[in-house]
Amino acid sequence: MTTPMKESVTVWPSSSPVPAPVSDDAGERRIRVAFVEDDDDFREAVTGELTDHGFEVQAFPEGSALLAALADGAAPEIIILDWNLPNMSGIDLLPRLQRDGINLPVVFLTGRSLPDYEKLAFDRGALDFVDKSRGVPILVHRLKLIAGAARKPVESQPAEYQFHCGRLMLKPGISRAYWDDVDVGLTLTEFKIVHLLASNVGSYVTYRAVYDCMHYVGFIAGSGENGYRTNVRSCIKRIRNKFRAIDSGFGEIDNYQSFGYRWGKA
């Protein structure tokens, strides 16, 4: 990939409060991203291109530097991870971020393009998976789609708001799910799926609708036209297992083969 090299990059201080939105010369708001990549040349090149495309970039050579910056107050909107990182791989860093309560969209930018790696990334909660060989313009497109979806206005709900569906209780304001008053421990993506299904109790929700809920409308991954169904099935399996860890008889998520899922019975 031929790309201009930058002598310096724009970053926001990790010890500062959440920065005010930054605009480029055209007045368009800059999207803040954190980029973790151990290859110095590639990290500098991609950071430079993202900056040229209007992003506000903070780059790190390994995962612990990212974790330290987040603890000090860095406030990216999206995290970009390489798979191969020193000390802690990107795929192992992802659940560590989740355990620390960092529920930001995570995009893998990696040379490990085999479907098994892609599936594992989505199983661990990544929002997108981009092969490095596709180039920065594709990455830019994906990042803008993610940021655009995140900025869509949603109905404001206080943290104390509760949604009840039988033994299920959801707190959308803090993205927590409870079964018989026990926290199920869902990730943000898993919570969104349960909320979608429970909001349509008794009615089937298509695989495509669940997948759009997991990622963003129009996103495609996996092998073949309907390859996304594998990712949906994996996520539903994880959700079921988390509920069954609390209640071995849990059976609220019903599957209609080749169509989708529903919460409860009609």
C-alpha cells in the first residue's frame, strides 16, 4: 500500500477531560479513534491517512498503552485493533476492555483474513473486521458508517428506567439485563439483541434484523450472501449460555429455522 508518511500526528492528551468535538477545514466533525498497531511504519502510515481523511487519531504500539490512556481519560469513539500485538494480542485485549466496562465499538484491522479469525473476532464482540490488504479507504468507509450509526438520535432514558418482560428485566439506560434479579453479564451487543427480541415478544425477528442490531444497517461479513447468519447464531448461543448459567431451564429464545428468533411464545 502506497501512502504518505506524516512527520507528526494529532492526538488528544490522555490526561485531559473528554475533548470537545474537533472540526476539519470544511467544518465536518472529526471522529476520534484509538489505533493499536505494533508495526511502527504501518501505524504511522495509517494514522497519517486517517488524519488526512478527517479523523482525530491517538495511536498506540501495544494494548497496555491503550488501557493506560483510557484509564487516564482518553475518550475515543471507536477503537481499531491489530490482531498481533506484543504482550497481549488484540483478540485477548477485546474481552479485557469489556471487563473494564469499555463498551466502545471495536474494529479489527488485521492481516489475518481467514474466516476463522473473522468469526472469532465477532464472537468476542468486535463490531467490524477489515483485512489490511483492502486499504485505508475501505477502513475509512467502515469507520464513518459506525460513527454515523452511533450518532443517530435515540430516545433518552434515565438510568433507572426498567423494561420488564416476564422474568426478564432490562435497564436500557445502563445496558444491563437481569433474570430473576440476577445480572446476566451481557456485553453491549448481546444486550442490544435481547432488548430487540424482548421488545418484539412473541414475534420472530429476522436474522438480518438481529445482525443489523449487532453491527449497523447494511453491514456484511462472513462467507457467502447469507454468511452473517453464522455470526448471529454464535451470538445467540453465547446469550443463551449466560442465561442458562443462572437458570438451567432457560428457554425463552426460540428459533425459526432459516428465518430468525423470537423471545417467548406467541
